Amino acid sequence: MSKFTIEDFKGVSPASITNFNKDEEIDEKIIKNFYRYLLKFDIGGLYITGSTGETFLMTPDERKKVLEIIMDEVKDEVPVVAHIGAMSTKISIELAKHAEAHGVTAISSVPPFYWKFNDDQIFNYYKDIAQSVNIPLIIYNVPLIGMMPVDMIKRLSEIENVKGVKYTGTDIFEITMIKDTLGEDFLVYGGADELASSNLAIGVDGIIGSFYNMIPDVFIEIYDLTKKGEYAKAARMQKNALRIIMYTLKFGSMAAAIKAILRQSGVEAGYSRRPFNNFSDEKEKEIARGLIDLAYKYNCEDIAVVKRLIERL
């Protein structure tokens, strides 16, 4: 049982990477060391085994193993939300029960995907999962799978145990409407790293993102500035975050590029699984030097990962 409640899951929460070794195997040592590294920052929680964590490239047993390693390391230090989504309701329920047994604060899931499921099938998917456990469920609205409209989210919010939504779309009007329509008790998490400051300004309960693995200090500062009402400063920080995000995305494999930059900075973050591509050491250094050049250009070389890169390269 978690020592935290879902209301504790706020602030800046990395959508965590999964640390594979060069042979594409789960590496317990790297995972534990990497999560120790993340906990050096003032993060609000962890969102594990999601799409940034390459979860759909893992078997259910591997997903369980990763969760067990992480929970063994961090469960008493921050709230943990485990993504348990799969195309099969049966597998999702199996993963949900396993996550609950290992003390996560809440679970989360993308809607069922690949086939064009109708609204009733999506509703029943979430209902079946929510009823299988006694911990909160956060639904997930993400463009890659197909965005659910506000009315559908409202319908899902009526399921007992459904306590919030991770919204990774870029429609500020819609995320505002979700918060306004469903009220303060329904938790809304901004999932678009590119819009963190805007999401915080309109009153989301927290932000969850992939690049919080690489530049958590930037987003923590954005969060703190926004909470103080210093929106102009937060917007300037957001602009630098966006520059770093767009630079990193140029290299095709987001998680692999994040891991490469971290590794070049001295933080072992592992590798990605095929069909994602990793990079040669020479290419990693090129990517890292390019990030240093970008940071100097925009006077943001005080970012933690950049400072370490400058020291090492």
C-alpha cells in the first residue's frame, strides 16, 4: 500500500525512461542509479512504464520486473503512478493488480488502440480496470492514439476510482474546459512538455513529461515561477525548454537521444530497444556538443545537464 494519496501526486513528474543495456535487456543497476539521480531534483512524483518508457516494446513480465525494481528503490520517497495500458483488457488488469500489490499510488492507461474501438468499448475498458483494483486510475488523452473529447472524459470521470486525466494534447482551450467542466476534485495533468508553462498557468494539478528525465531543473523552475505568478519569467524558461526539445527531437528516437545526452553528461541512462535506434559514441558526442552550442546561443548554459556536458566535453 502506498504511503501517498493521489492528491500528493503534483508538481513536476518525469514520464520515466526505461533503462536497457546494450543487449536490450533490463538493467537493474542502471535503473536504480538513474532513479537515485532523478530524486536529487525536487520532483513531485514518477510516471513509470509509459510510452516514454518504451512499455509497448516489453512483455507483461518485463513490465512487472521494471515496476518492482523501481518500487523497491523509490516507493517511500515520492508518489508513483504506473502506466498499465495494453490493447488487451485482461493484460491491463493483470498489470494493474500487480502494480497495486507493489504499492503504487495510482495506475494510468492509454485507451485501447490499433483497432478503432467505439466509445462504449473504451468506457468498458476503463471501467473493468478501475473495478479490478482499489487505487485511483488516471485516464490518458494522447494524440498518438486518438484524442477523446471532453464529453467522453466527463463520462469516464463518473466511473468510481477514475480520479484524473493526463492530457498530452496541445489544445489549451480543451484542457481548460476539462478542468472547468469536471471541477477541482478531478485531477488534470498537463502532458505536453512544450506547453508546461501554459498548462500550469491555466491551473492544471501537475505536469508529466518525457523531457523531465533530461532537464528536470528547467521544468521545476517553470513550475515554481508559475506558482509565484511570475508568468513572463516562466515563459522565457519555457522558450528555452522548447528549443532543447525541438533540437533533441531532430535525431528521430526521442528516448534514445535523451539517454545519449544524459550518458554524455555522466549520467548512465541505458539504451533503447529496437526498432528505435541508438547512436554511436561519436554521434552521441556530436549531439551533446550541438546542445552545448544551443545553450550558449540562448544563454541557458546553467541548465544542469548542459553544465555537466561542458565540464566533460
